[in-house]
Amino acid sequence: MSKADAANGPSARYLEWLRQERRGRLTVRLAQLGLLVVFLVLWEVLPRLNLINPLFTSYPSTIWPTFLEMLHATPQQASILAHTWSTVVATVVGFTAAMVLGVAIAAALWWWPKLYKVLDPYLVVANAMPKTAFVPIFYIWLGATLSIYGMSLAISLFITVLMIYSGFQGIDPNKIKLAQTFGATKGQILTKVILPGSVPTLIAALKVNAGLSLVGVIVGEFQSATLGLGYLIQYGSQIFKMNIVMTAITILAIVSSLMYLAIYWLETAVMKRR
Amino acid sequence: MPGAGGASPKVELRDVGLRYFGLEGETEALKGISLSVAPGEFVAIIGQSGCGKSTLLSLIAGILQPTEGQVLVDGQAVTGPSRKIGYMLQQDYLFEWRTILENAVLGAEIQGADMRKARERATQLLTRYGLGQFLNHLPRQLSGGMRQRVALARTLCTEPDVVLLDEPFSALDSQTRIALADEITDILRREGKTAILVTHDIGEAVSMSERVVVLSRRPGRVKTEHAIAFASAGGTRPAPFAARNAPEFNGYFNALWKELEVHVEG
């Protein structure tokens, strides 16, 4: 029976199911796109009908012309690409530093359980603190450029440490016991069991971090930068040029989407091995 | 009593005791355990859950140190994990990020052995256990029985003299369990390994081992020892599956059942 079915190709009911499945996926995509279109149309139309004050919102149609106009550097203002680049570099630096330091600190806490017991309440409080309260202080301590990196790191570091450490704790103790039966040293347990076993946690931390580092950079730039999207937002709102603000925010949305996509690709590549 | 015979014992426990310390007080897990296992012997240790069976194996493996007494392997006190001892845990604990072959050479890698030789030996073992075409697969692509065979290859890859088995079949379904018990017993006998099996399954203990040691409830002590022999099978030791059908099997089973004082709570 089943052989005959296979010879005749997939059954009609299966083909029907496949069609429905595809239609379902298409519906979701269309709905997603539709939502974006509705949002943009409302944003364009409501200010034009004077239902909301265009001074506050600008129009989506001004974003592209503003972007083109800002491509050229003027004596007073760098090109928008330079602003974007500056923000991206600071984010990548902050986020890499948070990952590297986060793994190192979590490994130290795992290595010396007493250290974790001592630091635990401080880590939890440091994580709960609104780090943005330190923006002005960081500016004084670290200067214009370093304070931005510092803020990016401060916002993402503590949650990274806590996440990765709890990932380390979540490794099955029997896997550690197994390594011990072969006489594994503490260093071998760390490199052969704990770290490779924590890759899913590392990727989860990466996802959280990408967003948080960007927050840190933008907030840092509000205070101290003369370059960067955070600075552009601050500058644009001060002189009431909402088109500059909205263009910078749109670029930010694109940058975060690209970062999300990059991490998503990394995740798929790594998880294929599991 | 086998093991007390002419040859010096492979594994010997002298009046071993172990206490755990906690803020609520001390727990005596094992007390006054004396036991000796001859080279090439297959000993099963049975007892109810919580009687310290697994702890006993951890002591022999050198992962835990006894609070009293001495554990000796080849007449030498055990102070830490030794290459002479291989340990099979209750589950396979294969690392999901390593291929089958990489999992099988884990022990050799940790011990800093010659990796080329280790890979050769692991490939040989895995092929012998019918896993030759799965060397580069990941653990999740294998069934429970296949995974436990990989765990056996991982244990034997480092060429230990003594193999400790901590309920190695408990995670498997009953058919796979019986089939794998046959395979593993055969492999261990053929390679002349000394084996110590911990289990709460009386049938498994009787069918696989030459001697069954019964531990009492906590604190675990050696309650009795039973030599297991199947005269009906002639001079040779039957495979576990055949042993289950031998006329002697039920006698041993019932005697051990009484010893364990099994009470079904309800």
C-alpha cells in the first residue's frame, strides 16, 4: 500500500496541507508588512491633516531627502555616515568588551565559589541600578570618547555576568563528574565541559547584549559626543529639526535589525552542530 | 569465597566509612565496608536506593575520599582518579556538542594520551559495537542503547583494568537493557576486565555477576555476599539472558529478594 503511494508521489491531501501551510506563512508576512505600512501612512497623513503637530513628528517622506542631504559633510556637521559609523564602532566595542569581560568574570566566580558568595549581592544590586545615572559622572571621569564606551559596557556587563554564571551553574553536574572520573583538572573541566556546554547561554547573552550596548552608546552620546547618532538626536531636538531626529532614529532601527540578523545567523550556524 | 583466593585482590576496601557533613549535622553514608574483588571477577552490589551504592563506586574511583578506612587498587591506596579505573555512570552523559568519535576519546584527551592512537582505538571499539557508520554523527542522532554503547567505548578507550558500572542500564527501556547487559558482560569478560556493578535490579545482578554483595540500609554496610554459579550450564558462565532461564536463577533471585527487605509502601 504505502509503496504504491510513494510511487504515485505525495498524496492529494498532503499537497493540500502543504498549500495551506504556505498560505499561512504568506498571511503572516503580509500582516507584518501591512502593519508597517499602516504605521507609516498614519505618520505621514495625521500631521498633514494637522491632527497632530508636524513640528513634533516630522514626516516619514522627509527621511530619505534628509538622509541624502546629510550625506555631505559641512564645516559644522560631519556626514551622517560618519555619525552612524561612530555609533556602530562604539556599540561593537562595548558589546565585545562586555562579552569578553563577562565570560572572564563568570569563569572567575565559578572557579572561586567563595568569591561568588561574597560578590553576589553587589552584582545583583549593580545590575538593578539605573546605570544611566552615571552618564554625567562617566563624562567627568573618562572624557568624551571613553565615557561612551564605558556607559555601553556598564549597561551590559552585569547582566552578562549574571546570565553566563547561571549558565555555568546549569551544566549537568554529572557531566563534570564524568570528566572527573578521567582525572580532569579544574582547568580541563572549564575548557572541555563548562565553556562548550554554555554556548547556548553565550548566544542568549549576545542577544541581550547587542541591544543593551546600543542603549549605552546612545545615552552616552547624548551627554558627551560631537559625533554619533545619539548626538544627532540630541542636536536635532535642540534646534527643533525633527527630520534629523527621525532620520537618526530610523538608521538606529536599521542598525539594530542588522545586529539582530547577524546574531541570528551566528546562532543558526552554531546550533547546527547540536 | 572468590576474591579471597590465592591471587592478591585487584580492588580492596578495608573497613571503609564515609560521612557527609552538612549544617544540619553529619550523615553516615557508609560504615565499616570491607570487600575484596579478584582480578577478572564480576561483582554486583545491590541495595535499596539511598544506601550508598553509588558513593561506594565514587570512593573506588577516587572521586571521593573515605573518612575512615582505606581503598586499595593493586595494593596501592587510592588518592585520586586513576587510569586503572573506568567508570560508567547511570546515563551516557555524552557531550551534545561533540561527535560520537570525539565523545569516545574524551577520556584519552583529558588524560593527555596519544590522540592518534586513542582515535584508532575508539574507532575500533565503536566499529565492534556496530557504530562504525556513526563516528561523525552527533549524540542526539542516536538511540538510547547506541548512546550507552558509545559511553562504554569512551570508558574502555582509556584501557582501564577495572570497570565500575553504576546502574548503567537504568535509563534504557527493558528490552534494550537486557540486550545491552548481554553485550557489555560479554565485552568485559572477553577483555578480562574486573567489573563492579551497582544496581537495585536483582535480576540484573544475578544474571551478570559471579558474586552479589548486599548492602544494608543507610548507613550502608555489607550485609551478606552470595556466590552465583550456574552448574546447569556446565563449566562455562552463561550470558545474562541465558542465565535468566537457568534453573538456579529463581533460587538466587528469591534469596536476594528476602535480603533486600523490599517493602512496597502504599
